[in-house]
Amino acid sequence: MARSGRGRLDPRRDRARAAHAGAGAGGRARGRAGRLIGYRARLYCGSRFLSLRIRMRTTKLLLATVKETPADAEVISHQLMLRAGMIRKLAAGLYTWLPLGLRVLHKVERIVREEMDRAGAQEVLMPAVQPAELWQESGRWEQYGPELLRLQDRHQRDFCFGPTHEEVITDLVRRELKSYRQLPANFYQIQTKFRDEIRPRFGVMRAREFLMKDAYSFHIDAASLKETYAQMYDTYSRIFTRLGLQFRPVEADTGAIGGRASHEFHVLADSGEDAIALCDRCDYAANVELAPALPPLGKRAAPGTALMTVDTPGAHSIEEVSRHLKVPPERTVKTLLVRGTGGVVALVLRGDHELNPLKAERLPAVAKPLVFVTPGEVEVATGCEPGSIGPVGLRIPVIADESAARLADFVCGANVNGRHLINVNWGRDLPEPIVADIREVVDGDPCPSRSGECQGKLRIRRGIEVGHIFQLEKKYSEAMQASVLDENGQAVVMTMGCYGIGVSRVVAAAIEQNHDANGIIWPDAIAPFTVALVPIGYQKSDAARTATDELYRALIAAGIDVLLDDRNERPGVMFADMDLIGIPHRIVIGEKGLAAGTVEYKARNQKQVESLPLRAVGEFFRTRSAP
RNA sequence: CGGGGUGUAGCUCAGCCUGGUAGAGCACUUGCUUCGGGAGCAAGGGGCCGGAGGUUCAAAUCCUCUCACCCCGACCA
């Protein structure tokens, strides 16, 4: 659950309002259908189910389901999107959205639009192809690297296919906005982006072409930016709550986009590509890239036995050395050599810890970006090969992580091939190192919020990044000279924020979080259809067909997105398909039940089946609380 | 970019090692039976074996080149 107050996010408030506003919505559906489902059903305009007024018969729909799992799909969402007939691959990282998938995409878009509009943002649509000049102006033409798809037109002029739109919006705004009175302003678009990923994978989760909502806000000062940033934080929480996803906002690095404060919104899923650190007691949450590791408590133990050199033939990795010497990894130390601002630098970590490259890059002595030195350079700096390096006797700067600096009587490489040192002690056998936090936090580390006052422990979980908000400040507006006049008639460079949501990725993330052995289980809000009508013997039984058709019309009139399976298929086939494509509510109409005036209801996320009087179906959907 | 792998029917794959003119299951078409959880039987349609070149009497199969796709790799120290 998001940090924001639950009351304001409660979708039921909207529902009540919509019910009032929707009077007369189903006016045309009077008569038999109206009677069948009850007149009051017309008042229900489907806000809870977010109707796009979709109705469909399976015989008219490209229901491209397949039984076998495609060979090259690794993650479950990719497999199910292919099997359910939502997408098809055209080329690496490029996908066609089939009718069923597109409906889901549109429902996500609609929720995003509603919430962005509600927050006062204005929708625009910028070109996907952008001139190189703008990117040269911001300096990103050189910085961006091969992820930027560059093109030339017939006049050999340079363009790129936009991976993001800071330059274009900043250019627009500097031309159109003249006065502080026009600020703050927030513009967004929902548009196709292209990033030439090294390795596209996981279907639309990490595709090259993808659909993104991106928004850019402009301000007269930092205080105004903070206000809009906080508003976007709440808006994103509302959006992901309405989408029916389990998510967490986490503190994040700003990466290539630049700027200062930043939060990512992660959908929690084991298949997520990012590791996030969550406190088990307070609301602290951060990308592990960013989470600080607190220094260990207590003081370093006094040195024990004297330093000794031991043979460790063939033992290179921490695991091998630890097994060979029968010393736990947390009593060993690993030494990593990286490029520094003035020659090679040694980074020392406890054997059981991993380097956090972002933290290392932030040290003044370390070159940015972080680069590991070649084996040849290792030889020059230490006289040995990788696998036997240690901090003792090095004539280069030694930077130790807080935990490594706290060790006494530890094990490290001897800078001689096939040998390690035991009982090593800082200050006795080698100088005290420069100490810094350069490691990745691990499960069980103390929570760093308010310097550990909360006494909680960090848990490492996987997440799928579906949203990211940044306070860009003046990175682009300064480079591109986007300014307005303030109240004194002075030109002031605008302060900016930017806010992204991976719309197509949200679809995949929702499946990662909501599926079972039979297929997808859509949250109501983004299901391609809300209700599946499955008649038994639609082609043969007049009674079944008549009742089904009436119910179909009645549900449509009530504003519910309904899919009627009118295929001449065996029931098992229809059940399997409706389960696979994840329709959240299923009504089966059969002669047996009809004789008693009932139909059968099953929720996709429940096991049990219930019998409903045919006449009560409308009432049922109106009053049932969302699963 | 480096390493590995795979391209044969719409899909999943066998055949390739050991050359002799292409197969299975699913899907599709037709008929009969079946009909509440991916039916059975029967009869059919569909592939110039990713592309180009070579070896050979003969190439899906052997050789060379090429294209596409997939997996692993930028944290051994």
C-alpha cells in the first residue's frame, strides 16, 4: 500500500458519484432487457469496472489463444500475453498489440489520463522523431550512447527516435511561456518511445519500442517544483492503486535523466529486474543502488595472533578461499581494483558483501563511470593475478567499506599468486584505510532511516519499475535557456520536474502479479472484458440462446464490458479460454439452471461457483464489492 | 561487443552424426459420433527444410559465407 492516505485513494467514492451522474445512461435498453436486470441497473454506469463500453462476441473477435508455451518466452507475463493472444512479436523488442491486448492497454491509458487530468496536467502530443539540434543543445547527443536510435533524412540531416522528450518540451515551453503568471504548468503525453536496449527481453516488459506516459512540469522556483512533485507522488499512488496493483514508491537514483530528488514506483514481483530494500518496521523503501549501509555497531576487536602467509593453490574466489582455509566469508576480504582519478585505486569489501558501483562512483578518488582495471594492470599494481590480490603492501590508495574496516584477524590475498594472508589487522600489518560506505545492503541490515532510530531490518525484494518521478531542477532549462519574467521583470530560468509511467510495462507487471496455472487473472479495472458470458449449447438450445442474448443486452445496457462466447465449442474449451485471457467474472448459462431460473457465477480469482437467479444478475454486479 | 545455441508445416519439435528427394503432436478443412474443464474416429489441405554459394550422380543432412532469433557474459580478485 502506498504511503498516501487510503481514504483519498478509495475508488468507492468515485463509484458513488458516478452512479448519480450516470442516470439515464442505459436509456435505450428499456423493455425486456431492462426488466430482466432491473431498471435501477441503468443508473450504474460502470465506474467500478471502468467501462470502455466494450461488447463483443468471440466469433467476431480475434481470439488468438494457443495451448503451447512459446519457446523463447522466459517470464510468465510474456508467456501468458502470447498464449492469451494479446501480443505478437514482429522483431526483437517490437510487438504488435492484438485486439485483446490493446483493450487492456487502453484501460491503463484511461486511468492514467483521468488521474493526470485530475491533477491539472494538460495533455499534448509531441513528435516521436526529434531533430539532433535539440539534443546537441542539451548535450545529450554525445552523452546518450547507442541506446539512442539515430536517423538521417534524405538531406542527411540528423534525427533521433525519441527515448524521452525533455528537449522537445523545453523547446516548446521556452517559446510559449513568457511570464511567471503562467506557472506552474505541467504537460503530459502518452506516446510511443524507442530505446535501443542492448538485450530486449521479457516481452513488453523490456521492449525497444514501448508506450509511455511522460509529463514535464515547469516552475518559477524550487518550492513550486516540490509542491507539484508531491502532487505527482500522490497521483502516481492513486493511479497504481486504481490499477489494482501491489506497489511501493522507493527512493531512487536519477541516472541518465539527471536532477536531484527522485522516486521510483515498483510493482512487487519476484521476477522484477530491480532489487529494492524495504524496512520491516517503518515506511523506508529505496532502490538497493541507493540504500545506505550503516556502519557496524561497536568497536573493532584487538589484533590476535601474528600475520601469516599460507598457500592457497587454485583458490581464487572468496568461496574457494573460504572453503580451503575453513574461514567464513565474513572473516575474509576482497580487493577490487578500479580506475581512479589519479591512477589505480583498491576497493576493499568483506568477502560476503558486494560492491555498490553507484556509491563507489561518488567517491572523489574513483573515476566515473566505474571501470575495473584489466588483468594486465592488476599485475602491474600488485605483482599478482586477480584472485590473489590483497590490501597489504599496496602503494595505491586503499578504500575500505565500513564493514571491512571493522574486521580484525581477517584473511586476504597476499599479492603473490596462490597465496593468502591470515590474521591480518588494519593499523598493525597495513595502514588504516580510507573508510567509506561502498557496499550493497543485504537482507537483515539495519534500516538507515533517521540513522537507524526505527530499529527495523531491511528486507530485499524484487520489483518492476513502472513509474519514476524526478526533480530535474534546471538541468535542461539552463542548457536550453528556458526562462520567464518574474514579478520584477527579471528573466528567471525555470525549474523542472519530470514524471514517467511505463504504460505497456504496467500491463506485463499486472500479469506478473496476478496469474495462476490457468492463465491471467485481471484486476477489474484493466480487464479486457469485465464479464464473460458462457452459454452451454448456444447453437442448439433456444432457451439458452434466448436467455443469454437477453442477459448480454442487459449487461451492455448496464455499461458493463461483456464478452459473449458464442462459439460452437465444447464447454471445456470455452472455460479454458476465458480463464487464460483472465476475464474476472464468468456467468455460465445452461438449460439445467434455466429450468430453475438460475445461472452460474464464478469469479476468476475464487474456486467456488455460486448459483444466481437470472433476474438477480444486474443487482449482483451492482452491489458486489470489487474482489 | 565476446562466448554458446537454434533456424524443418501456423505452433511445439523429430529427422542431420552415418547424403537417396520430409515426419509427429497440436492447429486448420470436411463428415460422423460426442457435448459442464482444452473430445473420438475417418478423410483431407499445408513445408522449394532461413538465404546464397560450393562438394556430390544425388544435399534438410557435408563445407563456406550470410541473415535472423534465443541464451550467457560488463562483480574472478
